[in-house]
Amino acid sequence: MNLRQFSGRSAIPACILSLVVFLFGCVLSPSSDAQSCGLHGVAVQVLGSGGPELQDKRASSSYLVWENGQGRVLVDAGGGSALRFGESGAQMSQLDVILFSHFHVDHSGDFATLIKSSWFEDRNRPLPIYGPTGNDFMPSTTEFVSDFFGDKQGAYRYLSGLLAPEEEGSYKMQPHDVVANSTPVAVFHSGDLVASAVRVVHGPVPALAWRIEIGGKVIVFSGDTNGEGEGLVGLARNADLFIAHNAVPEGATGVERHLHMPPSVIGQIAADAHIKRLVLSHRMLRTLGKEDQTQAEIRKRYSGPVAFANDLDCFPVQ
């Protein structure tokens, strides 16, 4: 529609023209709320609250940790999250680190897009990237990054300079494989920021859960896991904010239960770890619309605040 069609005497009233212009602005511009997360203190912005399905119109799993107006940590980069990253107002040049829970597509599909975007920014320091080791089923973190940007066989080897040996003051990716077990291990430090990980069970896929300590606050991301073992409880101990994945409903069986934890397990982990606030994300079609049942199961075990995440939701860490 050409707005000039409404500029003549026969055009519709000016009030309607104003409404049309306003609606166009709403469609084309990200909301101010999306760009105001974490201006003061620490906050987590959910860039992707969905799973691999496209029908729910959500970006896939991704989270951004803000401190005083700077996006410092990116956790996962599922499909659609690069667009949400742009809408958030964050800049790739400001990130301290990228952390991956695992390399399923709905947690890593926009990685190359984000790196390409960062190439156009004025970043003058390395970008550390941490994630799990590999196995016969999945690549390690170093393999994953090389598969995209390696100078010999990388799919996007025209950007292989970002993996070349470092030069002083230059922007280079630094991928690292995290060897973890059920005891939290600190793998990254930068100023007041510390990132620690434990291994979690996600079927045959090597996977990590992450604990971020920043600005005197503690944030824990479960990633995808069926909840087996004690590692996640120890990692989440006394966390200010625990972001858990609500990918399967109560009563799930078979493969989906082998991969993911139902609400009752989420609630038990939250209670055992004495977390202060719970956010449920990675909301797939099989759990959407079942929020009441999900919360009821969690409430049997955990009595603290519970929220269901949507794309670009901002959670200040109190």
C-alpha cells in the first residue's frame, strides 16, 4: 500500500492516516520495551522462548544476560534469535562470551548469522565461545565452530580469518571444549563475570547447564536435560534466577522423556536448589496451553515465583 494514495482531497480522514502510519511503525520497529532490558543492574532477556517448531511463531532457545545496559553473555543461538538479538538493542561487539548448552539446531542455528553480523561491528578483542565436548553423534565446540569457519572445509570459510592466529587488539573467535561432570567447574572469568558448567543428561547428546555469576547475582540455565543426576541441583544452588526448559508435559514418555524433564522434575530441582525465582522457557507445542497443569505440578514441590517466558521478555535479577 502506498501512503501517498491518502494525500489528496478524496483521501480518508487524517485521523485514519495517522493510525495507518502508527501501525506501520509498530510493524517495522521493535518495541521500546525490547530495547530497555538491563539498563540498570543485571537482567536476563529471553531472545528465543520456543523449540524447533515453526508453527508457534517463537524463536528457538537463546538468552542474553545484561549488566548496566551492556549485553555481556549469550547463551545458545537457536533459529530466529539473531533477529531477536537485533531487536533487543544489543551489540555483538560488547559480548564477553558465548556459551552453548549443546548443538541441536534449535540451540545453535543462528550462530553463523550472529558471527557474520559481528564482522561489521567495531570489535577489537577476542570472542570466547564455550560448549560441550563431542561424541560420534555430535561435534565438539571446536569442531562446530570449525565446521562453519575453518579455512579448509568450513561452510563459510570466506570468514576463516576470524579463526586465524590472534593479532594484538584484533577480533578472533576462541572456541573451547568444556570437559564437565556433575561438579560445577568454572571455565570463564572476566571482571565480575564468572561462568561455570556441569554436564547434564540429554539423551545421547553431550550437553551442559550453565551458571552465571555477575554483579553479585546468580543466574542458572538448565539447557535441555531430563533432570537425571545431582549436577543441576548443585549448579543451581541458591540461584537468584533459574531458567528451566518446559519442553514436555507431565506424563511424557519415550524419547521425549529421555531428553527432557517434566514439570514435576523441574519443581523438585527448584525446591532442592532453593532457587529464588523460576522462569520456564523452551515452550514447545506440546506444553503451550498447559500452563495451569504445569504450574500445578511445580507448586506441589516449589512455592516460589514462577513465570512463563515469551520472546524478548526481560527478567531483572533482584
